[in-house]
Amino acid sequence: MVRWQSVRDLPIAGQDVLLEMQSLQLSCDWCGKVFTVHPACVLEGTHVTERLAEALTDCVNVSTLSAAAATYHLPESTVKAVFEKVVERRHAEKLRSLKPITKLGVDEIHLGARDGPRPLPDKPPGSPPPSESPPSAESEKKPAAGDAHEYQLVLVDHTPGQERVIDILPGRSKEELVAWLEENKKNGSLAEVKEVTCDLWEPYREAIREVLGIEPTADRFHVEHQFNDRINQTRHEIRRTHPRARSRP
């Protein structure tokens, strides 16, 4: 049995193209259901061609769903369904081509400033900070009450040639990192990991040692950041305590 169906294709010279295609329908004697065999050029579960589906997805990636719908004269719901199918397929294809993770990065992102006005500084801008002992790596951060939703842990694959974000966790506590490492160690995702980079916060480093048995590598960005902070503290201290340095412009 043959069934005719209308399929949208890429526009030609600015005009919408609608293809009338034949689809083979098969009936199962055992269950009584009818199955339609769609042409290979049609995205499964939709009424658009594969090349139109790819074009829609690329358009959404650089604009919005509504912009893509307006460009190709399609309902936004259709564009969304096509986009999700193509993205899911691309992701699956990429996963099949990935090499095992050998270098893992543990980082974090800040989700934005706290709501409400910022407090006024105690001293005018430009004044040197008071002399104080440098903070330790353990006391520098994490996680203060109220900031649990401001920071999130980001797990990154630093394997050469396939750098990508693997996962983003809801928070940034040691317990969350330990749970993620244990789960992915158990399923084999981290079986080939040889190096793990993170900042200098000791609970992160402890979690990596406990679960993976690897001595973590200090992230270069955080090392440079702390090094520059110490230089600035020393410079301010010299200007504060030495009259000749304080009098220079």
C-alpha cells in the first residue's frame, strides 16, 4: 500500500517548496498495526527533508526559534521539534567519535551578582588595603552561606582534540564533586583519566585524591591569579610603610 505525503524542502529563489512523496505502508498480520516507511531524505517523525532540518538547526544556533520559523515560514513548534531531533542526533554522533577522557578539568562558574544594591566600600577607591596576612588556599572561598546557587561546578574534558564541557553540577561542594566522580568512575567514563586540573581549594583536591587516587594539577589561571594578588599586596605594603615610596607619584 502506498501513501502520499507532503514534505517541506529548502526554498528555491525565495519560494517555499512542498514535495509530494510516496511512502510505503506495511500492515502487520499479527498485531494489526500499519507502519509507514518514510523516505530516507525525510527526517524521521517530521514532514521536512533532512537538508531543511539541518538548515533550520543551523539557523536556530545563530539566532532564535522564532527567527528561524519566520525565515522558513514554519510554525515555531515545528522548528523546535526539528531542532531537538537534529541536536540529539548530532550529540549522539559526536559521542560515538569521542576518545576516552584522559585529562579532566574541575572548574566553576559564577551565575551573576547577588540581588539588591552593593554595599558601599569602607574606603575610597584607590586607597591601599590594610596590612594583613595572606589568606590560605583553604580559607579563600567556598561555600559561604547564601551563595550555594551563585556558583556551580563545571566538569571539562581537556583531552587534546576534543575539549568540551561534560557536566554542570547544581552547586560546588566537595560532596557533590565526590558523588559525580564516583558515579562516572563506576560507569567507566573516567577509566582512562591520567591528569585532573583544579584550583587550589583543598576540598576539591581531597575529593580527587580520594576517588581517583590522582594528585591534582593546580590550574594555571588560579596560580597566576594568586601570584598577582600577592605581588599587589606586597606593593601596597611597601607604599604604606616606606615614606620615600609613598611620596612618589
